[in-house]
Amino acid sequence: MAENNFIGEIVDFDFKGKGIVKLDGVPVFLDGGIIGDKVEFQITKKKKNFCNGKIIKIIKKSSKRVKSPCIYSKTCGGCDFLELDSEEELKWKVRDINNNLKKISGIDIEVSEIIQSEKLFEYRNNMQFQVKDGKIGLYEKNSRDITPIKKCLMQSKNANKVLEILWNFKHINKLKRIGIRTNYKDEVLLILVTKSEKVDIKSIIYELINSNVKSIYMNYNSGDKYHYSREFELIYGDQTLEEKLLDIKYEISPESFFQVNRLTTEKLYEKAIEYIEPKEEEKIYDLYCGVGSITLSVARYDAELIGIEIVEKAVEDARKNAENNNLEARFIAGASEDIIEKLKDEEKIYPDKIILDPPRKGLDESLANFLVENPVERIVYISCNPSTQARDLKILKEKYKIEKIAAVNLFPNTVHVETIAVLSKIQLDNHKTVEIEEDYISDINFSEVFTNN
């Protein structure tokens, strides 16, 4: 063994899926390892409280390790756990959620229910591929370099047909990014991203149409901070793609948020409906509602629904979705923290229950504080980031009891997981308090008290 090499056993993963070994009590983060692997490694960067390193070789493979079905998994950053047994993946995700709840929110509660994905592969209905030097691929781990990908196991067979066509596109060098969205019929909405110029696709248009492409958009994006800019141009086909969840149909625009795993999202929404317990004429808010998929699923139970979403185009789609499905719901464009306060102050409306489904960054702090100052009967908080959810629960627990947490494996083979937390308003039982005080007083010997004084 080289002088600067070390040997250790991987004992955990971090939030990015890196393996963790301990060196004299200091955590070292390594790419490519599995819990239980005994590895030889080097330190590549030292920090104050941790180190980064790289694996030189695996001395003894973990019993939790499996053979990856993907030929790109050694370099591609798209999946984290292709070499980890799927049952062990679920166990780790649950353990990570529980650790977040304990360490961040200080709540003595653990995951009570686990919902596995309907599919472990071919489940993604939305992917973005990078284009560089005429090659199409996905970013490598912790890098802006790409691994060329000709077939991705996470998207549908039809989406991979479209990817194959684009690999042979003579103007591929003019593109910087490609978005492929599919629906329950395996129809495709294709997004071609350039810096500024429109790209001629005549040479491949018929191949794309024969591969079930229903819409093609150009997106003009000179920056790299976001996948897409707001500047979309329809160059072929329908403006939207039809999607379906729980027998409700949705119109999806290229920029609209929609869960990437349709079949397991149905399980997620069924569980959210069970937890929110919608009743006729109850006022229920769906904050961060997107195209209204949760809103309309709950609206079928005759509650009074208001969906709030910051993306105006998604709100337009949500309103169309309500109309097309003959469901009643009100949708408002704006930041959830602003609109909920505006409805309370200006329209004197406040909900009985709230559904939260924020982005990875979690709740805006002002919204969390508003919900503490104005508690509702019940909150169902759906999250794709257990650590930011735990941070928010730490604030909300001041006025809410966290009743239960469920884990939904919406993103198999990755470090990501969806959670559903159920919160109920803490009730102050004044009658019980008086009875306790009276019982306490009746046990006191007042003559003895006065004598001793």
C-alpha cells in the first residue's frame, strides 16, 4: 500500500450519496462506495471538520453491493445507488429521514410507513440531457463534464428512441441542452435549448413524429443557472402534453412542474388524501400547487379548494385542468407566503386545512412563521428534501403536533426520497387544566402551611 493511502470501511452515505469512512474520527467522503465496502483510499482535499477522498480499490465488497445494470454508472451522476441492493436503499432512506427528524427538528418520531416505487427503472417522465462537443449526456458527479449517454434506463423506451434520433442529428452542435418529457401514453414533448438561434430540424422531423413526438419547443437560454429560460417557442405540434393521475387529465406545458414518477405519484396522492381527510365544504389550501394535480385530486371530495402557485403558466394550466375535468377549484398566481396573508387580510378567508408541497429549499421562513401565528386544523406536508422539511417542522412544532411521517420512494436508484408529514393543531384543554389544579389544591393541608410560616 502506498504511503499516503489509507484503509477503512464505508459506514454511511452523505446527502449526495457519497460513501463515508472515518479516519481518526474525521469523516472522509468518497465517491463510488457502498456501505460495508472495505476500501483503500486517498485524501484529495482537507477541510476543517472533514476530508474529501477517492477510492483506489475495493479490498472487500459489501454484502449490500449488487451489479449495476447501467454501463454508464461508474461516471454518470444521474443515479447514486445502482450498485446498492434496492431493499438496502429503502432502509438507508428511512434511517436518513429519522436522523434528520431527530437531529434537525428535535422530534421524537420515526417513519411509520414506507411506499415503494411501482417501477425501479423506466419511471422518469422528464429528463434533461446536456450537449457538449456534439455528444449528448448527463453531468458526471460533482462536475460540469458530461458522460455521453445513448440509452438511459430511467426513461421510457420511446424517450430513448428520441435520444437515438438526436444523436444522429446533423445540427446537434448548435444545441446546448435537450429536454424529453413523456406521458402515460408514452407521447413526447421535446425541448431543444440553444443560446439564441433557432435550429433547423427538417432533417429529423419525420423520424421524431414517427417516434410519437407530439410537441417540439425551442428554448433560448444563454445562461447555465437554470435548465430553461422563460423564452419558449413552439415549432411543431400541440402546445401541451396530456398527462393523467388518478383518472384526472392534465395539460402539461414545457416549463410546468409535474412529478417525474407517475405511477408512484398516484400512491403518494392517495396517501395525501387519506391524511388530509377532506370533508364537504371544508376550505383547503394547496400551496405550491403547480398544475393543480393534488388540488384537483382533493377537489373530487367536494371540499372548497384554493391552489396557490408562483409560476403563472402553471396556474393557467391548472385552471384549464379544472375546467376540462369538470372540477371546481380556485387557482391564484403568486408566492404562497404572500397570497395566504392577502386572502386572510383582504378577503377574510382562512383555511381549515393546508397541503404543502414546496421545492427542495422548503418553506419560505415567513410562511412557516405565519402558519405558527395562524394555526389551522391540519397540515399535510409533502417534501422531496427531508432535511429542509425537518428544519420547517422545528418551527411548526410550536403550534402543531407531528402525528406521523411516511416515506415514498419516488426516485429509485438515487439518494432522493419523498416524505409526507401529518401535522395537527395543538389543542389546549382548559377544562382539564382546571381539574388538575383543583385536585392539586385539595391535597394541600393549609393549616400545616400556615403553621410552618
